[in-house]
Amino acid sequence: MKGRITKYIDDRGFGFIKGSDEIDRFFHIKDVKSELKPEVGNSVEFTPSKNDKGEAARDVFIQPKVTESCGLCGSLMVARKGSHSYFLGCSSYPKCKGTKPLTNIEKPPKLKTVVLISCTGEQRPGRWKATELYESNSFNENLACAKILSDEVYILSSAKGLIELDTEVENYNVDQSAKTDKELDVWGAMVAEQMKEQGIDVDNSDFIILAWRHFYKPLLKYIKFYELPFYKVSPQDKSSKLKELLKERGV
């Protein structure tokens, strides 16, 4: 379907497209498949879709703005989509077959996927590697999904903050949902600092947070691009949401 970008928030990496059917659809920077940076007014081609927020657009191709003339006949060049990217072709085609490459295009950031999963209160007694400390089926399900989605997976611990999968951790009893807003803010700042120490580029990483609100809310002020699969999802529907998440990515 064809449409036009009506809103784009650059520092958050998302916006809206009004399609030829006059429906407004949400899109994220990771849905943009061309090498152009989204701007309000861009003409686009996309595939209509739906997500947990409603109408959405995926496989978004941005039509470049062109002011160049054909070197063979002087006609205005237009952007055409090849098998992998856009190129400039003469508007007088097929009479004139002049072409030019598209150059000096500002590309959107290439985002690295980082998955964060929350800890659980169901733990083995003693000291264990983090992946073995937490006993619940829910944690193991989240971990299995996270490993499919990315090679960079971390655990959000209510006591320790950000921990690597192979870190040894002592059993603890800290309820994240029982923390005050101030305590959650302190915890969020600690995790943000730990991400820097781990070398995570928070401005150019796409975070998938497999956790409930009291884990992800304190972090949102520190990251630009994120996905919250469990937003407005009940615990009973979590497994179905994980399957849907993998299906969206062709897994």
C-alpha cells in the first residue's frame, strides 16, 4: 500500500503513516527497510499490519525526494525501487533509459537488538549461575525466547540490577513490585549505569524488554528504542505473546 508519513519522532524512532485508505498506522524505525531516514511528508510504500497498539505498518520503503535531471535528456529523474534498493530513473522512460545511483542519503541507525528479561522470586537456595538460579517455568520460557531473538541477553535483577547470564548470584528475596517510586528510580539509574559499563550503546540499540511494568518503567527514560511485548498483556496470555513475537520475526 502507498501512503505518507504524517508524524515522526526522531529521538524515539517511531511515527505514523496515513495510507491510501486514510487509516493512520504506527511504524518503528526498525520497520523501515530502505536506506532513507524517515521525515514528515515522505511518500512511502508499506505492508499493512497490526500490533498490540492497533493498526501498524511494516516493510516500509521510503520514496526519496528527487530534484536531479537526467543526464541524457534533461527530464526530471524519479526514484524507482529495484530488487534491493532505490535508484534514479528518467521520468521519460521507456523513451529514455537514463539512470543514476542514489547518493548522499542519510541512513537510519542500524540498531543492535538487546533483550532484557526479568528475574523471578522462585529461586534455588545458595549461589548459582544466573540462568540456573531462577526456577520458574515463566523465566525459562522468557530466556528461551530471548536467546532466539538476540545473542545479547541480560537479566534484570530486583536486587543486583543488570546481570549477565553466566554471572554467579546468591539467592535473594527482593520484591520489585513492592518498591516505592523513589526506590525504582534509584534501581533504574543503577541499571542504566551498568549498561554503560557493559558497553551497551543505549542510543543505537533496540531493546526488547520481556518484563512487567515495575521492571521496564524505570528504564524508559534512559533508552531510545524499545519494544514492550508484555504491555497490557495478562500473565495468562504471556506464552501466546511470546509465540506471536517470534512469528513476527519469521522464527
